[in-house]
Amino acid sequence: PQDFDAQSHVRQAHPEMDDSKMYVLHFLRSGLKLWDLERYIHRVHQGCGPGSVYVRQLQWPDEGECKTFQGHIDGTFEEFKGKKYETSFYASGSMAFCDAVEACGMGQSKEDLSSLFCSEFVAEVLQRGGVLPKSRASSEFVPMDFWSSDGQHVEQTSLLGV
């Protein structure tokens, strides 16, 4: 939180942020939410559908690159805070199939940011921040792409500059 100054979009929307805590942005059916990371992990583990949380921290070679990326996060937050969650069964239910078809060079989708899925939001932020190339539409990323990543590659897509 201390990385976002008082004029940032994130701080303006969430002045209650405590500098001693870590936070996570998550795109849910109810929209883009900012969660206290410890509370978020507890909720996932204790919730009605217990699950797992995987966290990766980006390491930057210098402070300037880190600040630039934070600016991209802040701008993306402002742009997407009112967007709807992708609720189409056909869009979310067919992602795994489409992922397999894309590996054969077929069925690559056009970018559509009118509504977002959680992993699509992550990919979009990483692309805008120059960490992921834009050769693959952010809407084509599914949670398994990030989970199965070795930290250097998200499936066929190389992570840049980190």
C-alpha cells in the first residue's frame, strides 16, 4: 500500500488500506475487489468451498521499473473497477478446450474487455506492465496457465524482463 501515493486510484478507492499489510486484487462475480491478503487466504481456506491460494511476487531489478509497473496496476484498477465478471458459461466453460485448440494454432480469440474473468485480469495487468507479451489475448489465459507456470513461462508465453 505504501507504494501507492495518496493521489493514486487505488488509494482514492480504498483509503482504509493499512501500510503494514499486503493486499490482493481479485476479480470476482461481484467485480474487482481489494482484499487484505491474510484475510483473503483465511477466507479461501475456511470458506464454504475451501480452496488454495498461490502467490508469486514479482522481483524488479530496479526501483524505477517497479514504480512503472505500479502505475500500470493503478491505471488498470481505475479502468476495470466498474467492469462486470465474465458470466457466460460458454465463455468460461469452453476455455480449457480452446486452450488445447490454440496450441495447434487454431481458434485464437479476439480481445474483449467488456467483462473479465479473474485470470484474464491478471494477464491484462501483466501485459500492460510489460511482463507478458501481447501476442496472446489476455482473455485466453485461464487459472491453470498461471498455476502450472514455472515462474518464467506461462505455458507457451515467456515472461519478459522479470
